[in-house]
Amino acid sequence: MAAITEEHVERVREIVASVPPGRVVTYGDIAAAAGLSSPRTVGWIMRTDSADLPWHRVVPADGRPAAHLATRQLAELQGEGVEIRDGRVDLRTARFDLG
């Protein structure tokens, strides 16, 4: 993994904080918007520095949360009005355009 700078961490934090209730973004969306080379880098940042962020609004590209987070994450998203189908977020309707 390339060196992650404090600027990368802050940019990812800003992007996650900008996602409104009822909408989601993917790790890849954040990587592209932050100028990072890989969605995995975003995942690493999220694992280490996202406790105070709306982490539940960030999902994998297939819309299916990680198994260890799925119940909590999907409940949080459903509470915000996000449509869930077969354990996946409906990205067609819920994806937020980071522009």
C-alpha cells in the first residue's frame, strides 16, 4: 500500500461526512474522489479512523456489507430510508453522486 498521508485521511473523512442520510457511497467512489489508488486504502482508513463518522453510509461496490457489519449497517441504513433488497443496498436508488 502506498504511503497514506494525513491529507488522505482528512479527505476521506470529509467525503464520508458529506454523504447525507438516506444515501450511500462505495469505497471506490471515495477512492476516486480522494485521488487514492485503491478502494482498499479507503477501507483501511475507515477501519482506523471513522468512529465519529456515518460509516454505515459506505458500502462495497456490490452493495452487500461485510458479514460482521451487515446486521447493524443495514438496520442503520433502513432507518434512514435506504432500500435494501436481499441483504444489499440498492445502489441505483441510494448512491450519492460525489460529483
